[in-house]
Amino acid sequence: MKTIYSIVFFLLSHTLVSAQIEDYGLPYREGKSHFQKMTTYNNNPNTTQYDLKYQRLEATLDPAVNFISGSVTSHFLPNATLSSIYFDFTTQLNVSSVSYHGTNLAFSQLPTKELKIDFPTAISAGTLDSLTVHYSGIPDPSNNAFAVHSQSGIPVMSTLSEPYGAQDWFPTKQSMNDKIDRFDFKITTPSTYSVAANGKLMSETIIGTNKLTFWRTQYPTAAYLIAFSITNFTKINDVMGNPPFPFVNYLYPTTAANPSIMADIEWTKQIMNTYENLFGPYPFRNEKYGHMEFGYNGVCMEHQTMSSMSGWPRRVIAHELAHQWFGDKITCGAWNDLWLNEGFATFGEHVANEQFLMTHSEFMNYLQGQKNFITYATGGSVYVNDADLGNQSVLFSGRLTYAKGGYVVRMMKWILGDVVFYQAIKDYMSRPNLAYAYAKTIDLKTSLLQSTGKDFTEFFNQWIYGQGYPTYDIQWKQSTDLQSISFKVGQSQSHPSVAFYTLPLPIKLNGSNGEVAHIVLDHQSNNQMFTIPTTFAVSSVEFNVEHQILEKNSTVQMNANLSTQNSLIQEDLQIYPNPADTVIWIKGLNKETDFVITFATGQQVQKGRVEPHRSISVSHLEKGVYWLELQNKRFKFIKR
Ligand SMILES: [Zn+2]
């Protein structure tokens, strides 16, 4: 399965239009066939003058009929004097009236996909107000954000708005800077059907032959993550997590009757526990997590609190669940930064594969497959340029936004080490300015610096904004007394946008008698020389055996003629950051070493061992001046 996945993925990826939403192998690689441009992709300047606090969709929907009729009530808080208000809204649906405090307002539906509504007297800043838009029609079939399909001969009506399709079925604010703080659905359908949606089920009321279903979410939600699905669902109410919260599945009857799929759905509980340990608490514990099936074959989508599914591979279940943190709790602040959603969700697949779904050697094959896929072309950036925001195959590039984005996260974990990395991710998830809001790449960078003291500016320039990958030429020679091994490390780049990739290189030394040592070379310049002490006769050297970093066609060779003249026994050591908040890093350290931290008075407060490329935690130290001693050197630092 994996091999097929990797090879097919690799061979066909450049001919296929990548999936609208999820990109996870051939059977699930279909997406929307059409992709219509919206006038502004990230922020509509006409909607910046208010904060959208609440929306309520009240609609009558028969899943057998592709038609919507209803109203949306919006509560908004102006931040400037408002004489008119704009919503993002299609011209395909007809607005019949806009009611406001018992009167009707003048409005116009603009070809720019905006609904402009004029107030009789301007509303002043800071005054919470509301209005209701009544509308009906057949949603634009070319955009396919709202569609009718069928399962076992039964109609399914469902929505799929990412990236720009919310406006195709309700008047809203699509800008990537203002989540809708609360959202209610009140949907009337023929009573044989059930409605699945975001949030908590508040009530289902039978009214004659109809059923009124009321869902409410009180978590801020980006417009593209608002969704519903309607059919003759089998509803399964369960719990997950510790302490438990609701786990709600709305499944086609044929799915609910399939024991193998039900086992896959049950497995969601295990990956939930793992993600809660690694990323922090599930973000929507007060409401639920769940799945609703929908009619978009080959696509799955991380609708907030209720992922929409058309298939059940466990890696896809894992991918959508990871999105609840990366994409939903923290949403990319511009579509250019979509890797913050998709790269991290792909990293969630790495975690699921490594911990549950694969043996170690299968996981290594998977990573090799990802590397092959990412590097089959020499260029392309993870960051999406403005000119490509309307191009679905670039925006949702399986190779760049997903696979390379996921590999960038894996490299961040390698650079920081698991403990520091996952703590930094938890910190990122709980920053007050980012949680339940939006983040761009620069916000992640700032958060990482704050958590770890490590500046990822160069790293993101190389791996997110820059293109391509490095190829290494590693030559080595052990000294005749077997006391040291020397390396010369050259690097070439596949693309001129990056002059040099600065990375710690994972090296494995194998001894003649089965000894193994792992060392790290802090590669800062081309043809850099390193000399490392050794304790056994080295018979072979391996590079990047766990695929910690992205590279291609690298070579490792023993070179008996390697000149070690220019090599340093130990690079000069530096510590940073200084002052330090939580951790101290030692630049230039290339072997595990003892350290001692003392007060300025000389009294010892901490001692231990530190490995290359790992930090020393100082978070427990009182504020003040300290000395760090290692390898006969002393460094003064300030803990703040
Ligand atoms: Zn995704």
C-alpha cells in the first residue's frame, strides 16, 4: 500500500490536478474540477470595518433538490463609522430582502461577489448591531461548494468551501483575519434525513413531516470551516479522550454496518490521545470531535469539530484530526501560508505512521518515498506566491504544500529535539494572539524564538520561501591512532534561490566490532572540516539514516588522502540566547559533554550532560547571573 502510494504519487503528481482539499494518494486525489477566482483571496478591504461576531443560518433544505432558501442573521461590531456594510456573497443566489430593526434596507449584489447593504443612518464604531439577509437560489455549480450527490440511491446534500467557496452558499466574511465568533445552524429538512454540522447538537424537533435541526458552535470559526452534510445518517454518539468529551459520527448506513470501517473510526480515539499528548488538549473539547460523511468522492475535509469524510484510511483520519489544531484552532493567516495547515497535518500523518500504522522499516521507506516525491523536481517553494493564489494545483500542491511542508516540520523536530520541539508546539498552540485565530509563517517563527531561543529566520528563508534541496558530498578518514575521525563536508544546491542550507547533519559511525555512535556535524559552510574524537575503529559511516533531513543523491566516501590540515579539533563554542528564558543552546558543540552551572559566587546549581544539538533547560533557575562551564570553558549568562 505504501509503495503503491509513493510510486503512484510520485509518477502522477505532475500530471494530476491536486486535490482541492486533501492530498493523500490516488484513490482520494480528486478535487473540485472547477476553481473560480474571487476578487480578493486573503482579505477583502471592504469588510475590514467590522468584526463579525455571530451568524445564524436558517434554511429549508431538501437534499434531493439542489436549492437553498433561507436567511443569515449577522451580528457585527463596527470599528469605524459604518454607512454601509459588505459581505462576501455570490451573485448566483438572489437576495430578496435585508431586514434591520423591523425595516428593510437597500442593498446591491455586486459582480465582485459582494453584497453591499446601506444603512439609513451611519452606525458608530463600537455599537454592536445586527441584520438578516433573506436569499434563495441554486448555488453556483461551477464552484461546487454546495452540492447534491447520492449514496445507495439516497440523496446527500453537503458543502465544501475551502478555499474561497463559503460565499457561494451564505453571505459571510471570508477574510483570513476575522473568525466568526459563534455560529448557529437551524436547518429544516424532510424528517427522514438528519443534519450534521459544526459544534453541539442543541435540538431536533419534528414539525409535521419535517425536522428542524439546531447545531451551535461557540468556538471562533473561519468561514471556510463552516459546513454541513444531510442524508439518512446512522448517528453514533460515543466519547473519547481523558477526561472524556463527545465523539460523534454521522455515517451512511452502509458505513455503519461495515465492521472494518467501524474499527478504523474507533482507532480515532488512539490518535486523539497521542495528539493531545504531543500538541496539547484537543481544541474543541467543550463541543465534540466527529466525522460526517459527505458526497465529495475522493476528498476529506477538516471542518471544525466535524471532519467531512468520503473514505476512511487511518492516515487520512489522522490527517484531518491533526488539522483541528493546525488549520482550525490556528488557521493560516493568508492562503500563501497554507503549509501551516497542510504541512503540519502531513506531519500528523508522520506521527500516525511512526507510532501506529507502520513498522520502523516501513516508516523509513515512507520517508524515503516522501523525499523522492519532494525532490523529483529541483525547484518550487512551500510558500505560495500571490500570483498562484488562484491556481488550485499550486495552492494545494501535494509535493510542496503537503509533503515538503510536512518534511520541514520533521526537520524542525530534528533541529530542536523531540522534547523542545513538542513543548514549542504546545506553546504555539496556546499563544493568546494565535489560539483560535490566525498565524502566518512569521508568527510561527516568533513563537519558536520565544519558546526555544532559536532563530528560524534562516531556516524558513531556505526551506519555506527558498526552493530546492541540498546534495552532500561527505568524505571521512579516521586517524591511524583511532583517536579521531575527520570529515570534509561539501554541499551543492538544486536551485539558485538558496546559496547554502545550514543544517545539523546526522552521522552514524559503525565500528568493526558492531559499535555504533551517532554524531552531529553543525554544517555552516561549504567544504567545512570537522574532527571528532572516536573510541573505536570506524569501519563505515552512514548519513541521514533516519531521514532526519531532506536531501538527495548525497554520497559518503572514505578518503585515505583527506587532508585534515584545516580541521579544528573543536569548533569555538558559543552559547545563546543570552539572556536566556527557558533553554540555552551551545553552538559548535559536536560531542556529548558534561556541564556545570554555578552562581556567580561559584556555588553549583545544576550539572548534567548535553548532546550536540540539544539544549540545556534553565527554566527552573531563578533570575540572575550564572556561569556555564563545559570543556574547560566558562560562559557567563543571564537568566531572566
Ligand atoms: Zn489537509
